[in-house]
Amino acid sequence: MENPVLVEATRGNEVESRHRGAVSVVDAEGASVLAIGDVECRVFPRSAVKALQALPLVEGGFAKKYRLTDAEIALACASHSGEPEHVATAASMLKKPGQPPACLECGSHWPLNEEAARALAVSGQTPTALHNNCSGKHAGFICLACGLGADPKGYVKPEHTVQHAVRTALEDLTGASHTPDARGTDGCSIPTYGVPLPALAFGFARFGSGVGISKSCARAAGRIRSAVAKHSFMVAGTGRFDTAIMERFRERVFVKTGAEGVHCAALPELGYGIAVKCDDGTKRGAETVMASMIARFLKLNEADSGFLAGFFQKPIQNWNGITVGEVRPTEALADGNA
Amino acid sequence: MENPVLVEATRGNEVESRHRGAVSVVDAEGASVLAIGDVECRVFPRSAVKALQALPLVEGGFAKKYRLTDAEIALACASHSGEPEHVATAASMLKKPGQPPACLECGSHWPLNEEAARALAVSGQTPTALHNNCSGKHAGFICLACGLGADPKGYVKPEHTVQHAVRTALEDLTGASHTPDARGTDGCSIPTYGVPLPALAFGFARFGSGVGISKSCARAAGRIRSAVAKHSFMVAGTGRFDTAIMERFRERVFVKTGAEGVHCAALPELGYGIAVKCDDGTKRGAETVMASMIARFLKLNEADSGFLAGFFQKPIQNWNGITVGEVRPTEALADGNA
């Protein structure tokens, strides 16, 4: 089934490249507000659901037990750029249950932020697991394991207590089954489950509004959203979409990217959740769609409107800084039926 | 018009992402050997046509005049990774007509090769135009300008003598008009012209075989192909597709990537030219298609077959080196009518 072209990249007078995808917007009652493309097929949400994966940590009282700061809670939801503050925060999280960085099972990679990667090299270091964009999430898992009195070793495995708790939280929020046949392995080695976009959107609607979930879960969600709104730098980093959007809109928007062209958001004041999948897996496609969606639904003054437009009507500049084209949404993105 | 899905990226049991595109294979007489998808619309070939853009330099006798080495001729066709040898070779090219690096008008960027970028930072340097992946092509343009007795200043502009000559070469090889209405500006600031895939494929068929072009042009093409076959490292770099393919197949395959999911090739022994455009502009899509196409047409022994299969049946590994999925061609890539 063909998803419509949602985003175009132009050069001169021509459309040079095109991105197809699907979008689902659902309210906290589960009613579809908008559906574009094939919203029935399963999508691995990847990192987009990190905040939901952090619910057991907070709801279980372990953020309180280990006196996690708001910055640390925000990092538990992060796909961070590996800048010094991110790395330091991940390290500080692990100290609280007294676990060494070696306990992290996410693997290592150079910081996503290129300047930070170069600075690390200049300092004579090579990256550790702390630099991995998922290190905050994993530090949160370590805290969860220790809080539950479980041996953290093997916490990435589907059968570990931590992943049981995480899967339960995802099922509770989305209402979708997370069974072994729908399971893949994520970049950081934890399980990821294929789930239809409307279920993801529903999960975010509930995460954002607290409607339809237990009081303790709603409180935990609120704590997470507040922490992220105060520390949006932690969730991504310098020059990153999620950080920029949330630094501007604070608790009005919770937005989170996932690998392979996934992007999810909650708009708490509307009780809406948004889930986007760009077919080809590109960030360029997904971010343009997400920015358009936020602009479509959130009530914006002129300044905020202009700010957001910069994310979905984006000049393409060449190596000399000359504007040679633009990335823009298509008409198809203005459509979409409930 | 919908192009078919040509490439899938899987995770676990699911297809996670999909790449659509079009492919044209044409012989040196201009007959279509294969056409998949919409091969009528115009495509900016971007860097894929660098070797054709280098024809005036060689055919005009300026490679000889400036005693350019094979490595330098190869670099004139390159989208190089900015590794030390690339940078040094671009610098040495400019010395020959006695022009300073400041004459390059491509702009600067950090080396495409991340390790080289970090090493550059560690050495305390910041990138210059020499590190730009197009610096060899531009050094070649400087040599062309000087050889033609023209002031190199402004050599990137459409109206400059250099770009006139380059456009003429592209028109001669492809048989397609390169007019202002079809023009965009490339990443490195020179003009790029939208051309249908079969015309690009035709250009490469002629570039590879020498059929249907003047004797002097055929000789120049042969010189370029020979230089590239000997110095395939120059055309791209460490771990890069084009370098790996040509290091293996030498003069049997001339292959060149272009930005936004373009890939072109010549198979001289068959007199074929291949042109690929991945709709969404991704390298992942285009390289998988190109590797499949080479495997489909080139007569291969078992070892070469296995080698090439590694480029179109590619495991996806996570940060811990665990295989979590694969990138693979679809059935649609096995189809295609003349």
C-alpha cells in the first residue's frame, strides 16, 4: 500500500527528492483525529517511546529513592548528542545506585554531535558507553533494576525484570500487545516492539493528558514531562529538533524522535498524541511532518507560528551558504481524515 | 507516479523501512536494456557525472600540459572522504598551474570520513576548501581554466568558460539538453542540470565504451577510466562503496555516487550504462540498487558474486555488533523491461 508523498526537497525549479509516510493523531479517548497513509501496519517506535519506557522508574518511586534530578529524569528519556553535560549526567545517574559505567549494556559510539566527537578526540579520549545516545535511558534502567532489587546484569534482555516492567508500561499506555512475534532488537540492544501508529499516538495522548491511566502513572508522566520541559537540552542537544521545539514550547509540546524516521509527540492542552513514520527512515522526512503537525493543531501566536514554520519550510544551503532549494511539506499533509 | 519499492531494511521479522526509486540501463547505441519505475522525469545527477565533467580537462590536453598524474585525474572525478592523501593530491594539482588553494570556490567542510575529521581536529586544524569532497573536481576546473587561458575567478558560475565546456561535454555524452530552465545549483556551487535517467545511462554507456563519441573524447574517457581503476581510493576513500567496487573490478566497472540517492555506472565490456535514482535521496537505497544491477549484468565468478552480494544483502548491526536486521533488494529489482 502506497503512502502519500508528505515531504519534498527541491533544487532550483525541480523537486529533487520525496519522502512518503504515514501519520496518526489520536485523542486521549482513543478517537482518531487524523490519519494519513497506512496507519494499520506495525512500526518499531525505536527511541520515540523512551519517556514511556521511563515510567516504571518514576512510577515505582525509584527516581525519588535515588534522588534523581530533573536533568537526570530528562536524560532517562533522551537520545542525546553526547555533549559533555549529557555524558556527565549519565555518569552521575549511575553513581546514585552505586553502579559503575561498565554495567551499561548499550554499547559505545562517538557522540552524535560532531563538534563534541572532535573535542573528545582532541582530549585524547575514545567514547565509552556513557557517550552512547541511549546512555541516560540505560542509566535509568540500571536505577530501576537496583530499585526493584534485581541484579542489573542482562537488563537489556527481553526476559529481565526491567524489560518486563518496560513492556508492561508500553502495553498499558498504548493498549497494543507487545508479543515476541512483534519484537525486534533496538540499536542499544533492548527489545523494540512493532506497534501500529494509532496505538503509539494513543499512548502519547494518555502520557500527555493523564486521561485513562492510573493516578500514579499520570503523576509519573507529569513528573517526566515537567523534567523534560525544564531540561530539553538533555533530551537531544545542540541544534537538535526536539530540544529546539521543547525549549520554545515547554510543557505545551512533548516531542521525541526515533530512528528510522519515527517521531512522536503529545500535545497535553489538546489531549492529543501524534505518531509519524517516514517510510524511508529519514529524519528529514519525519521532522518536517512532525513540525507541520504541531503547527496544524497547536494554537499559535504569530511569533510561534513563524518559529515553527522554520522547521517545515527549511532552506537547503550548499557549502558556500547559498540557498539552493528547500524542504517543504506537500498538499497531502494538509489532508487527512479521522 | 509511484516508483516501486526497490530496497527494504528489516528488523526482526518486519520490514522497517522502504526505499523507492527508478533505474535505467542503456546500451551505447541508446537502446534501453532495462527500465524500472519512472525514467522520464528529470534527475539532478549531482556528483555522479564528475568523470564526464572532467572530460574537457583531459580531452583538451590540459592533463598532459600540467602533467597531472593518474591519482590526480582520479581525484578530478572524486567525491573524496577528505583523508590526508585526498587533501594532499588536491593541493598538488593546484600547484601545477601555480594557483593557490584560495582560488577554490567549492566551500569548506569537515572531511566526510569521521576518523579523518577527528584527526584533523586533533592536529589543531580546521578544514579548508581542500578538504571539501569536491576539491579534486574543482582543482581540475582550475587547471582547465588556466589551460584555456581564462581567468579562473568565478569558474563555478554557469557563464564561465569552464562551465560552458563542462556543459557541452555533458550534452555531447548524454544527448540531453542542459538548458537554464533545467538548472539547479550543486552543493559545491557549480551548475547541475536535471536530465532523465536514460540519458545519464546513455552518457555512461558511451563514456565506458567510446562508442558514438569522437575519437579524442573516447581517448580521454579511456584515460580517465584507467586512472580511476588504478586509484579507486582517490574517487571516494576508506570504507566507501565506489572505492571498494572499483578496487575489486578495476576497469570492468566504473561506478560513481551522487548526492540525493543518485548512482551511475559504466560496464565497458557490455557497453552498458546504468543510472539509479532513489526517490528519498538516500545512499542506502541507491547503493543497494546499484550493487544489484552490477551483479545482474556483469559476468561473475563465485568469489566475485559473493563479494558483490555483501553490498546488497547487508546485515544491519547495532551498537553491540549484534545483527538485528538487513538491507536487501525487493522482487521489483529483479523485474524491469526494456
